[in-house]
Amino acid sequence: MSVNANVDAGTTGTTNLVTTGREIRLAARPVGTPTTADFELVTAAIPALGEGQLLIRNTWMSVDPYMRGRMDDVESYIPPFELGAVLDGSAVGEVIASRADAVPVGATVSHFAGWREYAVVDAATAVVLDTSAVPAQAYLGALGTPGLTAYAALTEVSPVRAGDTVFVSGAAGAVGSVAGQIARKLGAARVIGSAGGPAKAERLRTDFGYDVALDYRAGAIGDQLAQAAPEGIDVYLDHVGGDHLAAAIANAKVGARFALIGAISGYNATEPVPGPSNLFQAYIKRLNLRGLLVTDHFALFPEFTERAIGWLTDGSLRTDETVFEGIEQAPAAFLGVLGGANTGKMLVRLAD
């Protein structure tokens, strides 16, 4: 990192502004499972601040499964990463220089210019965070889009009703680890989660509000779900696809409601992934299978944030983080989240 004592007129902030920082670029488009060779760590110049912009020292960044799809040059709901360019994604950090009256130096903000140590962003795209009661990184997890995804799924997309049996796949991840607890708060009578391995399964029961934890590595998930919910399930939050989606269809009650959030089992596939072989049961059972993109539900953020901060501060919503240290570890963290290495939210800490 280098510094420059020159400050543009109208800029407030540190007298020694940084001029370079490290960032992660997409070096190659992966075929199948990504590797660290698909990423490049580069020291790059930091652009000068324009009117209405902020210079942010990123302290935390998020890595998320959806980013795998952005590594491919295909049309989707979000543009692909550009080959040879810095990646992006959710991050939080401290404003160290500002040319926007509404956002002062020293503010903690969230924004979408992660994968770099320093970010220049338009102030209009940054959100000033209240960290008086919760740590800043909570806004990347339980108070961020993962928490909102769980809340939107359980209130709007596949709404929980009193007495429901709810099944969540990928239940030890960023969304799943809060979804079970929120389902209980919304009136679910029985909450079932699946995760990989006995340690994660135990955490579902002891920390994350699940009545029953299924270890998908221990046997056929459909058989385990049938035993856990002999009368069937009312709500399913799908993060896995594949055998988990087929199991949920097989064990669904008539009129059950599914939130299709992700299908991580097929993210690295090199051929088209077939649908569940029992899909016709969805017709017979009159299931509601509805896809969920969290961006469609941002209007819920104020309501959700108020409720979730209350739950976090009173201790009734428990969370966890898996943390990698340093920008150079961001690719490893991303590969880890694709492989299920995290419990709770996968994060990269960039600075104290």
C-alpha cells in the first residue's frame, strides 16, 4: 500500500490518502469446480474521489454461493464477473474520505464493492450502518441478505402457518442457520434441517433451533426425512436441489409451499442438471414451488431489520461465522463455502 499526502479540494478525511490497494480479479472462467488458479491477487491504483463519492477501507467482505454462477459468461439475473476485472459483492467498511455531505468520515457503511481492500463508491449506493448494538459484520449475515432471504421465504414466498412442519436444506449455512429459528418464531411446530456431517447436525439442534437434524452423509435423505416427518412437511426452503428437492416433494403434504432459494448441488455441473424424477408428484399434491430472489424483497428490509436486531440483542436469535483472514484468503473462503466448509456465514476479515 502506498500513501499520498495530496487531498482534493472539498474532500474530508485522512491527510494521507491511500493510493493503492490489493484486490481479487477473475483470472479464468472455471470448467466444473473452481480452483484458486481462477483468481488473481493484484495491487491496483485507487481512483481519485469524484463529487458525491466515498473512499472506504473495507473491514469485512462476503463470499456467497451465488457467485459461482457469476464466474460463467452466461446471462442470468445478475451480470457475470468480467474476465480480468476485480470481482464484487457485499462488504462493510469505514469511510476514510468523503466528498458527500450526507456520509461523514468515520461512518460504517455497507456496499457492493467487496473483493478489494479499498473501495471508491457513490455515496448513494452505500448504506450507513448502526453498529451500536450489533457488530458491523452482522449486516453481511443475519442482518443482511442471508437473514432477509430466510425472512422473505418464511413470510412471503412460502409463508409459515401456526403448527406447520418446516424442512430446510443447507441448514447450517448463512440462510439456514437463521431460518430454523425464524420459522419457530413464526409459529412452526416442528423444524427439520439437513447438513453434512455429525458436527453440523449437532449444531442445528443445540444452537440453531431445529428439532431434528438430518446428516445427508449418513444415508438417503428421503428416507431420513420420511422418518423425521411421518405426516409430511408443509414448508420447504431449498438450498441444495437434487436429491433434497426430490425428498421434499416425496414427503410433502398436499398444498405444501416450497421456496426455491438455491441448488448448490448442481453449481459446478458441466452438463445440464436433470430435474427431480418425481416432479409429477408436485402436480398431484398441488404444491406451490416458487423461486426466490432476495432483491425482489428489499422492501421488507426495514421491518426485518427492526425485528432481527431485537432478536439478536435479546439473545433469541443465535448466529455463527466462519472467518478467513486477509484479502489473499478470499478465494479459499469462496471455495470453502461451495464445499460446505462453513457453519453460519462465511466471511473474510480484511482489517480490524
